[in-house]
Amino acid sequence: MKLDGRIAIITGAGSGMGRAMAQEFVANGATVVAVDVRTDPVAETVKLLDDGRSVAQTADVSSKADVERVVTETVERFGRVDILCNNAGVLDDYTPAHETTDELWNRVIGVNINGPFLFSRAALTPMLEQGKGVIINTASISSFVAGGGGAAYTSSKHAVLGLTKQLAFDYGKRGVRVNAICPGAIHTGMTGHLMTTEGRNPHVDAAIAATPAGRWGKPEEIAHMALFLASDDADFIHGAAFTVDGGWLLP
Ligand code: ADP
């Protein structure tokens, strides 16, 4: 199996893409430390995994203390960290800058970019000792263009790509590969409200209709890319950003 014996930390594993990644990784031989700020959903993920090895961790990715605790406990329990998926994220409900409160800005930046930085920094210690590791950041089509989010979301996702590139540049020769997945519109807990009558966003509806795929993506479609990037099949891939977006970025 592609990830036999690997230890993977996945953030935002309580639902959506993170849960799908956890399932894909365990199905391919990995043991997962499933991290989420919501306790019950992440416990449910581990229950679904049902592999007798994977564990749930309640942690806020924007908290340095939480992040360092998760990495320390992972190393204590499993002896290593082979894969880190920085996947936890929050939307900003397409809030334009003049309506973005300090609270909203700090929350979105805290989760979407401080989280990947804090977790990468902490996980690099065991990865550099091992001389091998893989970091996969969930970026977005909003890492390239405007309109997929508001000011805070788009800024945070551009930053995720910058972090991805710099980490890849700095650590590739020491055995750590770092890449990003850039999902388009994926139907998850985070975006579910956009499909309800109240939450419908005309911009998103029109954008999805205009894609070659013409539909929302599924979390498993992101997990397939994560499996590939986590595996040795991707050994020559460093600092890349893969769009999995049904063709949203084409026009
Ligand atoms: P998506 O799969 O599109 O990212 P979801 O909302 O389904 O959207 O999943 C995002 C996950 O990230 C949720 O389970 C959510 O609880 C989690 N999350 C949000 N903020 C944090 C945080 N600060 N720390 C850890 N996990 C978080």
C-alpha cells in the first residue's frame, strides 16, 4: 500500500476534505492523527476509520500551544511524523474589506495561514530528524484569483501558496517535500450553507455553471490528490500547486 506504516497528521479532519483525506490515507496503510477544533466530529471521523490505531485530537490550529502539543504527543505515541496535511480552514462569507471586522480578519488569517505555519514549524523538527517528510497544504483557487472568497479569505489563501513555495525551497534538500492542493468549489460542511436557499451566492452559482465540470466537487476528489502527493509517486514534486477545481480557473 502506498502509505504503509506512515504517520499522518491531518487538520480539519472533523468533516469534508480532511475527513476524506483521513479515510483515503488509512485505506492506503497510514495511521492518522485526526485534528479538529470540534471534538465530536473528529471523534466521529476516527470511529469511521475503525482501524484501531488512528487517534483524534481536539486542537485549534491557530493556537501555538495546541499545535505543539499535538506534534509532541504524536511523536511520543508513534515515534514520527511522516505526513502533515494543513487542511483546516474557514470562510469569510465573501465579506468585502470595508465590512471586514478585526475579529473576522484575525480569525480567517489565524486559521488559514497562521495554522499552516505553526503546524509546519512544529512538524519540521521530527521531519528534519527523520530526513524525510511530506507537507500538503490545502490552498484554494483563491490562491490565484479574486472572487472565490472575500478579502481575508483570498489574502490568506494567497499566503498559503507563498508558505508552500518557501518551505519547499528551504527544506527540499533535507528530504521534506511541500506542495499545495487548490480546490475549487467542494461540497463540504464549510460550503454547505452556500447550497441552501438562504446561503446561495449568485457569483458562486454562476462560476460553477461556467466550469467545464459544471458541478460541485466532492471531498474524495481532493483526497485522491492528497494521497498521490503524500506517496512516493510524487517524489520529484516540490513546491507545486495542483488545482482540483473542475476547470474553474480556465476562463
Ligand atoms: P472543508 O473540507 O471545505 O475545509 P469543512 O468545514 O468541512 O470544510 O472542514 C473544515 C474543518 O476545519 C471543520 O471540521 C472545522 O471544524 C475545522 N476547523 C475550523 N477551524 C479550525 C481550527 N481553528 N482548528 C482546527 N480545525 C478547525
